[in-house]
Amino acid sequence: MLFGKLLPREGNFFELFNQHGDFIVSGARSFILLIQNYADLSLREKYANDVGTAERGADRITAEVNRLLHKTFITPIGREQIHGLINAMDDILDLLQDASETMSLYDVRAMTEDILRLGDISAKCCERVQHAVSLLPKISQPETAEAAIKTCEEIDRLESDADRVMRSAMSKLFREEKDVRELIKLKAIYELLESISDRCEDVANLIEGVVLENA
């Protein structure tokens, strides 16, 4: 019994998830400001740097969660769930940073309406991810579990919206864009932005699994 009492228990995984969620929202909001102010080079650089700062902060949280997993004997939810969740969350910010860097590397000259629409959906997905993650500490309570499931369903709907925007954007791009180089650039950007909502849906699916196991 004494041995069991001395073993590390619980850790602060939920708090770390919350911190990571805050970085996701910060990165998403900076990305939105980047594409909204893309014509202003100084603002574009500032917000791109802010996205990078959020991504690096989230990386530190991910590393801390993985370190804690090796030190903690009893975890609040399954180890595989913790590992899967933090890495899925980290993928979201990686894609936000990839999108902002790709715009610069490809020398994208101007934002399209479809980039703005996909960016807006991505940001909304990120905000819902943060909300769902914030509910995890009280997931055993029926009302909280119900709220988490509802938020995950909202993420699923937003991901479906992103799919529809993506298909429409690709159709328009291949029908109307005459410059092959611009077509290649925009196609890459659209795919990256749509992938953000996919990764948010991955997080939602993992949280739904946690809810079902702990309800």
C-alpha cells in the first residue's frame, strides 16, 4: 500500500491540455489576422511570427505531456488517449504554421475569397477544440459530457463545411485560373487549410471516445 501511495498519480494533464488549447486558439486568431491583412507586409510578418510563437509554445506543452506520461503511474484517462489527444492537437498548430510559411515560400501575392472562408472555418474549429478540451476535467458529469459531445458535433459540421468550400474552391480554381504556377500555389494552400479542420475533427473523435468511456 505504501508503494502505491508513493507512485506519481494523475499529473496535471488536463491543465496542460487547456494550455495547449489556448495556444491553438492564439495561433488560429493570428493566422486569421495574417490573411486578413496580407497586403500589409509588416502586419503579415508580425502575424506569421505570432503563429510561429504559438506553435513553439504548443510544442513545449506536448513535450511536457509526453514526459509526464513516463513519470505518472495513474493517469486521469487512458495513456493512449492522452498521447493521441496531445499529438492530434499539436498537428493543428503544425498545419497553421505550415500554411503561413507556405504562403511566404510560394510567394502568394494575394488572398482569395476561398482562402478567407477556409481560414474562418479553421479558426472556428480551433475555438471549438479548445472548448471541448476545457470540459475534460468534469467529463464524468452528465451535463458536461453532453456539452462535450455537442461541441464535438459542431466540429464535425464545420469540417463538413470546409469540405464543401474546398470542393467549390478547387472547381473554380481549375476552371478559371490560367496561370499554372498560381494554380499550383493556391491548390497547396487550399489543401493545407482544409487539413486543419480534418485534424480538429480527429481531436473531436478522440474526445468523444473519452466521453463514452467515462460516462
